[in-house]
Amino acid sequence: MRLQGNNSFFIIVHYRNPFIGSSGTDQYIRYQVDYCSKNGLDSFVLFPVIKKIGIKISGWGLAFCGEFIGVFSEKRISSLIRNLMAREKCCGVFIHHLKWSNLDALQRILSFSKEIVFFVHDYYSCCFQTNLLKNDVAFCGDARLYASKCSDCVYYSKSLQMVEKIKWFLGTFNKVTVIAPSETAAGFWKEVFPMYAGNVRVEGHFRISNGIEQTVRKIPENGKLNVAFVGDGIHAKGADLWYNALDCLSEEVREKYNFYHMGSHSPNNKNIICVPIENALRGNDYMTQQLIQKKIDVAVLFSVVPETYSFTFFEALKARCFVITNGLSGNIAKLVKENRNGIIIEPDTDSLVKVLSDISELKKMVGEYYKRASFRQIILEHNDAYKECFKYVEMPQEYGMNIPNDISTAWIADVLYRIRYRKML
């Protein structure tokens, strides 16, 4: 394995291969890797690979500079790091997600570094239920774990053990810099990890600037309104409320709209035009391109849990969509207030039905947004504030000596992984 010609590299830890995923975290890592590559820094992306075929098969997946290299044992990964650092400079370790990682093994792999940068993308480090949905149903109110709130949740015991393990893992490093993409994310995370409250920096993923002037959008007075649910079609994103609302609308009302679902996990629903979004294959800007191409007037971003950031909000903003959200949506609701580009309603089906049933009022609100908005092109620039955290790491002489020589199943995991993702690698 050779570097791309750069003299330095940094390590990223994620819970899966971000170059074939379509989540907001996957997108952000791709932006980060691309930006750093253009600025002379290669990337060593590490993620756990676990397969079960009667027995547990596991290893560590490695993607170097965006290219999948293979699945390796803990011993082999540490050897690769040592060899790289013998001829190139390591500028740091970025932890983006710890889901599915064996933290004992990961700590041994990363033990050469005394410092890490920990990114808060969701609430997994606070609760095993990543979205803080109590028993997978409703938002539990906060990220803290305590018996009066959590004892009747199926995730309580597992979460207590997991959080203690993560605290142990973070505590093995001399310095932990925490980067949260919003005040919402920072606030929840600090509730669970108060010992690092002073280490938390709030840095949004994007910086917004304006480009050339664009044609002002107008709503056709007698035309249909194009409304899209944007994002994964799952409960945490409010998809079931959206589907139920459409089913509750009269045929007369439905005929005044074109309804879309732009994302993954789309249901078979005769009232919805489904547009699959595969940004890992088609590029990070694919969602925005589709919103513009389909002339979407209204984006429904209806998460029933506090979003830590929301790429979909910025994709909708760039496409000049009016946004319908609810008060539980965290950073989405905050951004809607700040940008005055939508409305915030109650997180229930009845509220959605009420808004959609009065199309004249909805058209009026969308039209007013178009009039007051600046119609210069919106440019989303990658926020590179994290580069201040880069710092050359020295390789300790004893690195790797505490890594066991266990019989590895990584080669089997490699074969199975390549078969599973053969069309995407």
C-alpha cells in the first residue's frame, strides 16, 4: 500500500465504509477526505467489519484515500500504521463513530496517539438507541441515563454498560477535543460527558456564502405544488406521520399536489413518487440536484428526535425549498427559525394534514419566502475549522507489543465483505 504522493496522513474511525454509505455522517467524511486530499493529506479510514455465519467473523476494514483496501486483523492494522509512520507523518486521529467497534482492540490500535478528536454526529455515545427513542417509539426527553426515565426501556442496561466503556476509552487519551455540529448536539452530549464539557467546540459542517444571482422562483397560481418528504423513510425521521397524513387527505386535496419521497426506505404508496437518493454513487450534491430538477417547492423534514445537524436541511436550503418541520427536530427547527425559510408545527399527523389541506395558505407562505429570500446562488463550503486539531504524532517504540497474536478470521470477513458489496467497491 503506497501513499498518493502526500507526505502526511490522518486516521479516521467510523462504524462502516463511508465511501459506500449515504448518511449525513458518511457524506461529511467524504467531504473531509476530499478536502484534506486536495490539501496534501491522505486518509486512513478504519471501520469494524462483523459477519455472523454460525460463528462470529470479524476484522477491521481499511479504506485508504477513498479506496477500499481490505479487511485485516488487529495485528495487521497496527503493523500497517507502524509502517506508514516510519516514512510518513501522522497528523492525528479523528473518531467519527464508535458503533460496532471493539473498544479494547481499538484502544490498542490507537495507543500510539496521546490525543484524539471526537466528532458528535448522533447520540450513540450517549445511548445505544442512537436517536434517543425510548423503546424505539418516542423521544425520551434528554440524553442522560437514569432509572426514573430509562428503567422501562429495553436499551437501559446495555446503554449504561456502553457509556461506561466509552468513558473508559476516551479516558485512555491525554487530550480529547470534541467537535459537535450544533448547539443542540453539544448540549445533549455534555449532559452525559460533563468531564469533557470544556473540550467541546461547535463547528457546523458547512459555511454558507452567496454566488451569482438566480431567477426568482414563483409558485404557479393554478399549478400543482410539489412537496417532498426528504430523507430516510424511517420512524425517527417522521416518515410514518407523513405517510399517514397523505392517507388522511381527501382525493380532492391530493390532486392539487405532486407528492415525492426523496431518500431511501421508500414505501409502496400510490400517492408518492419515489426518488431513490444514492449520493455515495452519484455524488454528495445529488439530493440538491434532484430537488431542483423535480422543482420541489416544499421539503418536509419531520424528524421526531432532535437532529444534531441535518444535511437534508442544507440540501433543501440550497435548492430554495420551503421547509415544514416540527418542534422536536432539534437543529432543523433552530435553522428554520434563523433562516425564516419554513414553518414549525406540532409533531403529529393532524398538524401535517391541516397544513396540506389548506393549499392556498401554503402557497402564500411559500410565495412570501420566495419574495424575502436572497436569490443569489447558495454555496455550501466545507468547514475546515478542524484543521487546527492536526498535530504530528510520534510513534512510541513499544507500539504494537500489547496486541495479541490471536487466530484471525479477518480474511474470511474480507471475502464476505467483498461479495456483499461487490457492486459498490
